[in-house]
Amino acid sequence: MTPRPAARAGGRPGVPLTVALLALGLLAGCGPRPVEDVSPAEQALDGLSVRPAGPGEGYDRLDRFGAWADPDGNGCDARNDVLARDLTGEVVDDGGCTVLSGTLEDPYTGDTIDFQRGVLTSAEVQVDHVVALYDAWVSGADRLPRAERVALANDPLNLRAVDGPTNGEKSAANAAAWLPPRQEFRCEYVAVQIAVKTRYGLSVTPDERDAMAGVLAGCPGQALPDARAAAPEPAGPSTAAGVYYENCAAVREAGAAPLRSGDPGYRPALDRGGTEGVACEG
């Protein structure tokens, strides 16, 4: 991978973000900020390229990023996987994939939303791309192979179930133009955006970088999320037996399908039906 140029504070040449952050302490009369006090999220932000957004030519959501896919091979698309992950008390259809109802504690507003699938109600909860796909396109995804763009659009790290109207207000805005109204979630929100842009080699605009740095200044020790934080943790017999299958494709490749509750490697995340205790049977 070709190294990306270091980010610059305020878009000015020659001033890396970490240097600017350390200098802020001096300007405030508080003494220099120790390097160890710069959070992992701030360090990752420092590693992103800073450049103006691209013109957006050729963007088409479906053509460039594809429809919802099944990246973990469990037989369900990423949208329903995220609904099942983020809602509590979820009810799925007989096929074991489509989420019919559940309760969402919305991270963007703090509201509790009772989700009910239906023509008039489904839009109340939407699955947001934390880094909007248009923003990804104008910050470097236009140069990615299509397979990487599809991966980005279906990456659980970049997906959150959220309040639909609030997601509509965000649209394709980056952090310079929009942040969640619930201030307590802004640290995590910005950290996820930085993690996604780091993973896919995307850039930030000068204003976006400054907005992110401003949020992170109030988030001591903010960690950088990764896929393990976005996906369900291995649990149950799979951990106890020392066997872990990432997805049903791995189960089938190992000749272990179907998995039943109590079998080495079985975990509820592979059993999307959630009632029979049998996973990867298809």
C-alpha cells in the first residue's frame, strides 16, 4: 500500500495534527500535552490524508456500492444483521433473517423506538452508513476496486441502526456539517468515522479534520473501534471448546455443518432462526 501523506492541522502544510494538539495545551496556558495523552482516535486522525472533497462525478449508490450483501456468509444481508445486532427483543420471520420488530435505543438521539416492520413504519428505524457512501466516494472510494466499495457499504463497523428522521437530516454530510444531536455519542461517532476512513484509505477535508479534532479534544483516551467492537463476540460452547467459526461459510468448509447447540463452534450469532438451536443448516 502506498503511504498516505500525513494530515495537516487546519490544512496548513507542515503541522501534523498531533503537534497541533500538543500545542493547544501551551496556547491555553496549561503546559504541553504529553504524547501519551493523545488518544488512539486522535493518532489515527493524524494518519489520514487531508484534501478537498472530490467533485462526486460518476456517483451512483447501487452501481458503485451494490445492494445489501451478506459479508459474513450467514445467509442474511448486512442490513438485517445490523438490525438484529442493534435492536433488543427482536423478532425475525420464519426464514430467520428479516427483522420484524424490536426496540432500539437510538444512539443519535437517545430516544427509545419501538420498531415494527411495515410500509408505514419501517422508515422509523434506518441503517445508517456512519461514513455516508457519497462522502466515501468523494474522499477516495471512487479509486477503490468495486469489491472494496461493496465491503465498505456492508461493513458492520460502518453501520448503525438509528432513528430514521435523524438519519434523513444527516443525509451524506461529513463531521464538519453534521454530528449526532446526542452529544454523549459524538466521541464514538467520530471515532467510528476515523476507523472506517483509516480501514479503506479515505481522506478528510480540512474542515472535517478540524471538526473531528474538536470533538476528540473532549474525549480523553478515546479508543479506535474495530470490527470486533462492531460484531457480536464469540460466546458459549465455541469459546469453551476452543473452536470458533467466523461465519457459516467457514463451518461448511470445515465439514461441520450443520452446527447444533452444544457442538464445538456453535454460537447464537450463526443461528439466525434463534429458536431451533441449529445453525448453518442450509
